Amino acid sequence: MRALALVCTLSASPARSSSHHLAQQVMTQFAHHQVQGEIVRIADHDVRPGIGTDMGDGDAWPAIREKVLAADILLIATPIWLGHPSSVCQRVLERLNAESSETDDQGRPHTYGKVAAVAVVGNEDGAHKVSADVFQGLNDVGFSLAPGAVTYWVGEAMHGTDYQDLDETPDAVASTTTTLAANAVHLARLLADRTYPAA
């Protein structure tokens, strides 16, 4: 099985990123279940705005899309900005929207049978709202969600602490990350054996 993490930080590499840090922790948990993973930081690529599979003119999305379609599990990692997923995350969801009209020979979107999960970081409350937004978008375009499909960390309001700067991972975050990985892999294996029927 393969997992792909799309990290939606606003910062390109080599800048440090709490979203990237949490995505790496999720990938470590996936590896415990013999799932190979890859992390792609979207800000490192020229992903054009739009809702097509290829917006032309050097658009980097088609190559990333190939990785999405080759993966059994998709993780979206996003920071919270102004109470919402990052603008980069929104762009990813908009590009994934094209999958609604891309189908297999039985009329099913190629995303059917694939599992999605979400990782959220921020310095204010709002992880539930942000994950709900991303969940809805992912489900709309055909991904399945296992129970406990989000792991997150939010710092105390009005403070500037970053998740990546914590001395150790809080027990609650470690536990949720472990659950996310176990449940996502379990569902992905079930769907790999028996995917959804054609309509």
C-alpha cells in the first residue's frame, strides 16, 4: 500500500513547517503498518488555479495528480489561517474537484476506493472546523474517510508557539495520529479487496 501527503503550508522548502512536521509523524505511523509514503509540499511546485486536471503552461498538478491516483491513502496537511484551511489547501481541493468528471470504465471516479485523512496545525482554535471543511471537499470528490480521520494540534490563543518547536509531541496528538494511521490503513485494505460498486 502507498500513502501520499500533500502539505499545504504557505512556505516553500527549505523553510520549516509545522504542517510538514505533523505530516512526517503521520507517515511514520503509516510505515508501522507497512505502508510506503511520500510527502509533497505544494508550495514547492507551480500548481495553477483551476478545476481541471491540467491547466497547461507548465502546470505542476498533472504530475502530482499521478501520485494521488497511484496512492491508496491521501493525507492533506494544512495550517489554520484566519479560521480556515490555507489558500494552498483550497487550491488542492479545487484541483481535486476535476476528479468528479474523470471516471473508470464502470463510471466510477478514480478516487473511489481511496482513503483520505487530514492533519491540521495552528495557534488558535479551529481544527474541527478546518477538518470539517477539508473532509467535505475530499468526500465530495470520492474519497472515503475512516473513523478518527484527523490529527491536529492547536496552541493556546494569542500565543506564537509552533507545533514543530515543542520539546515533545503531546500524548493526545500522538494517540490521535496513531489512531488515524491504523484506521486509514484498515479501511484502505478493505477497499482494495472490495471497492464500491458501479452505480
